[in-house]
Amino acid sequence: MEVQKETEKGSALSRRAARRDRELELRRLDAIAAASSVFAAKGFDGAQMAEIAAAAEISLASLYALFSGKEELYQEVVLAAGASVRRAVQEAVAAREDPRERLLAVIDSLFSCFEDDGNLLWIHARGPRSLPWKIRQSIGAQSVADFQQWNAWVADRVRDVQRDGGMAGLEADVVAAAILGAVSNTAGQWIESPDGRSLSELAAPVRALFRRVISNEETQ
Amino acid sequence: MEVQKETEKGSALSRRAARRDRELELRRLDAIAAASSVFAAKGFDGAQMAEIAAAAEISLASLYALFSGKEELYQEVVLAAGASVRRAVQEAVAAREDPRERLLAVIDSLFSCFEDDGNLLWIHARGPRSLPWKIRQSIGAQSVADFQQWNAWVADRVRDVQRDGGMAGLEADVVAAAILGAVSNTAGQWIESPDGRSLSELAAPVRALFRRVISNEETQ
């Protein structure tokens, strides 16, 4: 009886603890989402913790309880943005069968992501290499590693096409870097001077270029 | 006689003034070269004016007489790096006749530039979009404008190929963004994890990719 009471009490406590964990996690996600908008609008230097707390509708003290400071929050934003883009692209790729269509879906889905969430584009356009130097030393390492893994994942999609007889003689890593570089640069140019097209409309000309690389055999 | 004396005195003064201008210009170039190394090694935040002055072998006071501060010096370094890369590429392109070879020379010469001067790669890899936010507002504008003009110049080389019957149906600006993005991304990956090849050896696989885009006709 005593034991059961203890157990009930324990389970009530753990339910409360679990609820508290969930609340903390939600608050954390709100803070990251708010920080993402503020960093996208003002950059790392211009963003202020108080403004992020206000946007997340939490107190400044709560924000500092969740993150040691702006550096840690920025890291979380960059990592979350990268993870979110990769997840969306991987889902789009998984929905297709043909290896060539799977590779081209990388291009379309990247532009769709950027169109759906403007913050992702800003954060992506700055990229891991553009992290403020002093924070790059420690926190940049993770996002550089993520990016390398990401490039490797795209390169594997190139190899799928090669196993199917396409793009013989090309280096998969270089094709992947070219696809990601073409998307970043095209989207980055669009940020600086939007040309009247929507971001997802920019996918077509980039796709057309790589479709040509994919469809044709080596001629020299 | 009096007049002639005056003239001689004036011309001696102007020679001295001209000499002083030349000296100032040389000092300015030394400072930019020194700053380029320090920024490449330590980034914007980590670089210190005193260290740059020491590397340029001028006094800190002289450095501040030439540049209002680190922001202005950084801008000069970014602009000089961009100008130096563009000049080298344009010379390499001018040395060729065939429009396809001229376009492919953009790729080779970019990698050669980076190999010849490692600072250029670091500064290029960070690019205009990665300028610290608060300085980007004012000084970033020029380097963004330079980059757009640069992309437009490469797009004109694509149009030369199109006038010659190649790459029909592709958007010249997108092909240019893809070429520059592919080079940046490949070189950027190499900075993070050099794979044993030299930078100029990386030109071949990037060139192979775009040679395929150039040589083939649309298939769909």
C-alpha cells in the first residue's frame, strides 16, 4: 500500500516532470523560431536577446535559462534551418522513384523551402562559412559538418543516377557542389534583386541546366 | 625671371607632392595586402588594427590616417580581392578566341587565382553576403553591386556561346550563377577538407561538368 502510494506519487511527479519538459521544449522551439526571424531581419550583430524574447513571448530570463547567449541561439537557428531544409528535400526525393527525377527534385524542393520560409533562405544564404568568426571556431564546426554530410547525401543521389547509366565520367561530389552552389547563388542573387519571379519559378531554369547534364552522355 | 623661379619652385613642390602621393598609395597597398592576410587568417572580428599595422610595417597612426577603421579596411580588402580575381579571369578569357573555351576559361582561371593567392579564396568564400551585418549595410552595397556586375559579365560570356549556337534554351544568368556557385562551393568544400588535390586540379571536374552543358543540345 505504502509502496503503491509512493509509485502513484512518483508517477504523478514524473507526469508533471514530463509536462514541464514538454513545455520547456515548446518554449525552446518558439525561441528558435523567433530568433530565426530576428536574425534573418537583423543579422547576428543587429539581433538583440531582448527582442528575441519579446518575439517569442517569453521573459528575457527564460530565454537565458534556455540558451547561454546569442551565440548558442544562433547556432541552434542555423542547425535547425539546415535540418529543416534537408528534411523537406529528403521527403520530396523519397516521394519519387526514378533516380534522375529524384536528383532533380533536390533543386525544386530547395526553392520551395525557401519560398515557404523566407528565414531559411536568409540563413542558408549566409551559410556556415559566414558565421561570425569567433563563434565559428566552436559552433561553426557542427554546421560545417552538417553541410559536408548534406553535400555527401546529394552526391549519393548523383551516384544513383550514375549506377543507372547517367552522368558517366563526372565526379559525384562536384556535381553535388554544383547543384547546391547553383541553387544558393541563384537564390542569393534573387535576394539582392528579385526579378519579379517567385523563388519556386527560379527552380525551372536551374533544373533545365542540370537536366541537360543528366540526360546527355559524354561527348568528348 | 621671378616668374620662372616661381614655376621651378612650384614644379619642385608638385614633384614632392607627387612623390608623397605615390608613397601614400604604396603604403595604402601594403596596408591592404597585410590586412588581407590578417583578415583571411583571423576573420573580421579576430583581426586587430595593431596587428595589421605591424604586418604592413607602418605605424598604427599611419594606418588610421589611411583608413577610418577596421570596417573601411575590410571593405577595401573585399573590393580589392574581387577586383583582382575578376581582372585575372578577364585576362585569361581575353587570351582565347573560341566562345566555349572562353567560358570554360572562367572556371580554370578562378581556381588558378585561388591557388596563387590563398587569401583571395578565404575572402571570396565568405563573399559579400557574409560581411558583418552592421558594416554590410553601408559598405556591403558596393561589393554586392560588384558581384552582380561580375555575374552579368559571366552571363555575357554564356550569351556569346549561345550566339554561336550552344546552350540554346538555357538562361544565361542562371548558367553564370551555376558556374560561379559550383566553383565557390567546390573551393569552399576544399577549404574545409582538402582532399589531397591542389586547387587548380579541382578545375578539371568542374570544367567537365560545364563542358557537357555547353557541348550538348537540348534533349527534352
